[in-house]
Amino acid sequence: LKYLKLPLPELREAVVGMDTQRLPPASVETLQGILPTTEEATELAAEVTKKSAQGPLQLSDAEQFVLQISTVPLLHERVNCWLFCLRFGDCCMDVSNLLNTVDLAISALQNCSAFFDVLSIILSVGNLLNRNTDRVAKGFPLAELPSVVATKSVDGQATLLEFVVLHVLRRAPDLAAFVTQLGPCAAARQVAMREIHAEIDELAARVTAIRTQLLPKAMELACATASAPATTTTRAATALSPPAPGAAPTAAAAAADEPKSEGNTGKASPTTPEQTSGVVVADALVSSMHDFLAGAEPRVLALQARA
């Protein structure tokens, strides 16, 4: 809590508003690690409600944090989604940079005519060695290039690779420059395409989960919160947050002080601050997810197409 450097009401507001100026990514990551579980928040709220009836309470900073932060609807889903949204751009950039490395290597290979000439020499030598057999070929897969090193002379003193190198240096020395033209291939060797595919699949799965799981829950919450009664947790948190001097009384306090008239018996009660806050939080979450998905889904599709 000291690392976050925000008073509890401001911390809650920052979470509600997904305010990265007050809570930068590093702080959001810290917050994610200290969020109370639903069970912890419920047990503490029940204990506070019970003991508050016996007199004033002195709660620790941690207990006040639990009561305040747990009033944010969809707290864990919200913070996890927020942190993923903050990291998403960097994750996509990392994957894109790796794909750029591979693309540069592919382009270097495709545009290096000397490399293809060397491959033709290797094919010709191989066919010469395999003459009068059914192994004479019109081409070979690049995956078989290591066999150039494995194939040795009868006495075992030289390899096919060494023979090809000597042949190129003596008959076509200009072709030897192909090595310098394939510089990008060295960096591409460090790229594992399986890991790239796994990273893209993970991004796609999490974006899909936001679309199909979290967004519907947030939209349902936005519709339901306005008419839902305040929970034990929100009542406990509200009890610990008296209005500032000179501030207008809360709706709950006003309702308690207002004389009850017979005509009002059985009528709907006014919307509580907790209910109003819940609607704002849910609406902000829905809006944030819509904005995120509008940019994230096309980026994931583009990465899938490139990979």
C-alpha cells in the first residue's frame, strides 16, 4: 500500500477510472498481487458490521484497504483486464519484431541469387554422386542441407561441404559473397516460431475471453446494479467513510432522517451512492473494453496472418 502512494479513496477512484496517470502499469501490477479474495472481503465486512454495533472501530490500513477496494464491482476481472490491456501493446510489438526478423531473413534468401546458384551446385554434385541410381533428383528440401556436412569422402578425410566450397572458390569465386548477403538469417536462427505461435494464441484467447466472458458480465452488471440493494461490504465501507465537513448528507442518511409518511410506505427507495457508483464503474468498464477490443482484435488477426 505504501508503494502505491495513494490515499484509499483516491486509489479506489483510480481503479474505477482505470487511471494510468495515478496508477501506472507497475502500480497496477503491484495492486493485482495484493487484491483481497472475495471470501476475505466478505468475512471482514461481516466482522466490521457486527463489531460496529458495539462502538467505534479502529481498523488497520490493510483492513480499510480491503473494505474500500472490494466495493469495486468485478474487481479481480477488472484489474486483470486492465493490466492485460496495458501490456497488450508491448506484447504485440515484441511478437511483431520477431516476425520482422523472420521476414527480413526470408527476403534476404529470396533476393540472393548467389545462394540459389550454390544450391544448384550442391544439387549437381549430389546427382553426380548418385548417378546410375534412383536417387537422382530435380531438387531437395532445405531441411536436407545438413547432409552436406554429414556426407564424407571414401577415406573420411573430407566432407561434401568442403568439396563444394573449394569448387566455388576455384570456379565461381563471386558466389562466395552470398554469405555476407544473408546476414539477417543469423538473427532469425534465434527466433522460435513455435513460441511465436503460442504467444499469438495466448493473446487471441485472452482477447476472445474479454469479448465473450467479461464484456457480457459487465453489461449485465450495468443493467442490474441500479436496482440492486447495497451489499454488506458496501455498507461496511460506507460506514467507515463519513462525509466531509460541510458536505451534503448521503442519500442513506437523508432517508433515515426523513419522516416516513403513510403514503410512501411500500414505495421504491432512492438509489444509494453504492448503486450509483456501481453503474458508473460497470459503464466505464464496458466502454473501456469496447475501445480495447476495437483495436486489439484487428491486431491479433494481423499477427495470425503474418505468422
